Amino acid sequence: MASTSSSSSSNPPPAVGNVDGIAQTCWVKFREEAIFALYTPFIVSLASGKLKVETFRQCVAQDVYFVKPFAKAFELAEAYADDDEAKHGINELGKITRKKLECFVQEWGSDVVKDDATPNPATSKCTDFLLAIASGKIDGIKPFEKTKLSAYILGAITSCISLNAYIGKEVRGVLCEHHQSNHPYKKWIENYSSDTFQDFCLQTEEVLDNLSVALTGEELGIIERLYCQGIKHETEFLLAQPVIEKAVVPLSGEHNRVMIFSDFDLTCTLVDSCAILAELTIATAPKSDQIPIENQFARMTLSDLRDNWEVIANKYTDGYEQCIEKLLLATEKAEKLNYEGLRKALEQVSEFEKEANLRVIESGVLKGLKLEDIREAGEVLKLQDGCMNFFRTIKKKNADVYVLSYCWCGYLIRSVFLTGGIDDLKVHANELEFDEESLSTGEIMKKMQSPIDKVEAFDKIILESSGEGNDKKKAVSVYIGDAVGDLLCLLKADVGIVVAPSPSLISVARHFGVKFVPLFTGVVKKQMDCVEGSSSTWKGLSGILYKASSWAEIHAFVIGS
């Protein structure tokens, strides 16, 4: 059975205005797009301090081309506004923006743009996008609706300002973590992470909110679309910067081959698969007055099933908590990774999980489930945001992808991913036994029940993939998980990533000397340590696990935009 679940909060957004306003709505909705900008080689290299000065100056040279379009956009937004207060607010924002851009260019040299210099295609796309909106060239805008253009223009501008505020705060957080006082781009980072810039971001968002108060749902939808496009254009702009040094992102671009391993329950899913199967048995159970017709597996009635599942769930939850508590009390807290001690301790968890599965089998609660019903349940099972997109994209890159799960029914997992268009995922899980009529006998074919089973499967796959003459020997392994059962694999993988980790995982890992580092912080540190011209070294059993805020962050790190 799977371990208990938990939720984790993602990083807070930059300063925002009215929590009910369109600015906050847009940031929350498109924050994951912003993560892709954060994980560009340019920003990671800049954050590490390894970015070449000439690369930075080229970026400044391109930034110069934004001055006039921004000024023009604010000028037109002010002209379209239909009240004096809005006009004044936009005018003030325009002055601040122009001043900031001009100071930025002067800080890094006003001679960075040569007479024959031209904007690159990504820069042109950004400026053309902004000018097109300012001119009212937006799909769905009617000529007589120009008064609403102020809000549309501010929607596009706000996305850029909010993105810069977000990047500034994230990068400054890494600098504080590594205590870098002599960072070559310290002034740039301080500018975008400063209270002054955060207040400017807040001011911009408030103006956008005020301009949008009277807009319809359809018109707010236009702002959302423009906001999202603005972030994507900014990301493309950052990707277009010619980074000279070897970049550690994306991981799949730096390394010859990447092997992806993932847990399933609550790492990929919103709900534990055990709960899904339990609900399915209850939903299809006969009522007390119904007599099974010619079915060799006489099923429990609805009331009996509910009672049995409640007993099973309570015994599991209480027993699991006691098992973890006992495990922690029986061992001394380690200052650095004690992998062997952890493995030995998790043998207790392994025995507990096997006993829990045996209770399920002996209870007969899974008897009579139809294979077709399980398939249909898999088709509608909800995954974490961004999870399916990650697997779809990484599979297109011909990466080896494995799911290692305690799930009682691997067929359920395969049904989930088949619905998402992935038909060749390698699933290592338990399986329900079915008769010739595709009805469950209630038996579980025990293939993966415990932390020990998981790590043995992981070790076997790694060993088989690194055979002599096999190009997979250069693969870097990534394991993604959330629970205690994943710990051994997370630590053995070259890169162990936890997403929405359970409290028990955190407490057990720390007890055995494991350190947790935010994924972006870890990536920047690898960039700092990267020797010029060589690949970064990600190595298992380092005692470090990386915490990701979402599947979008994992996607940005492993695959990129």
C-alpha cells in the first residue's frame, strides 16, 4: 500500500495587487511559464556568476531596443485611458520604466549598441508584439473598443515586469544561500530583487487591476492571453542570448542520455490509486438485496465492503505512523548520509507494507472487479499539473522512462498514460489477478511491495542499461518521488527530486543525514562548479535531494522550454 500524502506550497509569487484582480489571476495561472524563463542557460549562468561579460553586454545591447517600444506603448495606453486617474497612473509608470531602462543601459555601457547593430529575431518578436498590441492589432478587438486597449497594453507590459521581479527574487535567494558578496552581476540582481522594483511591480499590477474592473469575462480572457504571450516572448528572448560557457540546463541537452524513474501514487497523481480501486469496488458492489448470478467470486455487499475498507485503511494509517515512529526512535540521528543504516531501517517498513497487502488479499475486497472498469477509471484519473506533459515530451526525446510503484494494479497505471498518448511506458508494479472473464480474483501478484523491492528494481535497470558496448552507459539517472518508499531510489539516482514530499519522507530522510536543497539552488551550484568545457557531475549517494515546486520546474530543468 502507498504511504500517507501531504501537500507542499510552491514559491510565493512576486508582489501583486488586489488578490481578486486580473494581475494576481494571471500570475497564478501562468507562473509555471515563468519557471521556464528562470531555467534558461542565460539566467542560470548569470545567477552562478559564470556568465561571460561579453554575453551579458550583448544582452544589454538587445535590451536597448525595448526602450522606444515600451515608451510608445505607455504613451498610447495613456491616450486610450478614459479617466484622469488612469492617465496619471500610466504616465507615472511610463516615466519609471523609461528611467529604469536608460539607467540599466548606462550602468553597463552606453556604447554597447554599434551603429550597424540590429535586434536579433527574438528581440524583434518581443518589440513587434508590444507595438502590435499598442496599435490595437489584437484578434477579437473591435474598432470602437479602443478605450479598453489601455488594459490590454498593461496586461502585456505587466507580464514582463512581474517576470523580471520573480527572476530577481529567485536569483537573489540563491546568492544569499551561497553568501556571494562579490558577484559580478550583483547590481543587476539587486535592481530586480529590490524593494523599489517590487513596489514598481505592485504599482503596475494595481494599475492593470483598476483598468480591468469593468471588463467582461471575455475581455479579461484577452488580457490573460496577452499576459501569457508576454512571458513566452520574454523566455524566447532569454533563450536567444548566446551563452558561451557550458550550461548545465537543460539536463537532457547536456548529457548524452537521461533515464527517468518516477513513483506514481501522489507523485504523479492527485489521489492514491489504492483509494481509486477501493472506490471502484464500492461503486460496483451489489446492494444487500441483490443475489450474485452465476459468479464464482461472490462479492461482498456494499455495506460489508465499506466496513472492510474502513478497517483496512485505519489499520494501515495507524500502523504506518507507528512504524515510522518506531524506526526513528530505534536509530541515532546522523549528521551525514547513513545510507546503509537507512536501508536496514526501511526493512521494517518493507515488512509492514507486505503485511498490509496480505490483509487486503485475505479480506477479499478486490474480488470481482472488472478489468474494463479499471481501464475506464484509469482514463479519468487526474494527474498533477504538468506531469503528463513532462512524460509526453521526454518520451519524444527517446529517453528511457520507468514508473516504480506499490500500486496494486499496474494495468491502471498503463491505462492512465495510454489515455495521455504514451503506450510504451515501462511500469514496474503489482498486478491484480484476473480470471478468464476478466474479473479480479482478489489476489495481488506481488511484484513491488516495499522500499527494498523498489531499489532492487532500480539497481537492476541501471545495471542492465550500462552493459558493455551499450550507449546507455553514459546515462544520468533521475528519480522523482514523494514518499518514504522512494527514499533509497531517490538517494541512489544521480539526481533525486522530491515533489510534494510527505512529512514522513522529510523526517526520515533528515534523521539519516539527508539534506534538502531547492532545485534551482542546486542547479546554480552545479553551474558554479562546472569546469569550463566539461559536463556537470551529478552523482548518486551525495546525500542531497532536490525539492521541486511542481512538475513544470522538473520539466524546465530536465527538458527546457
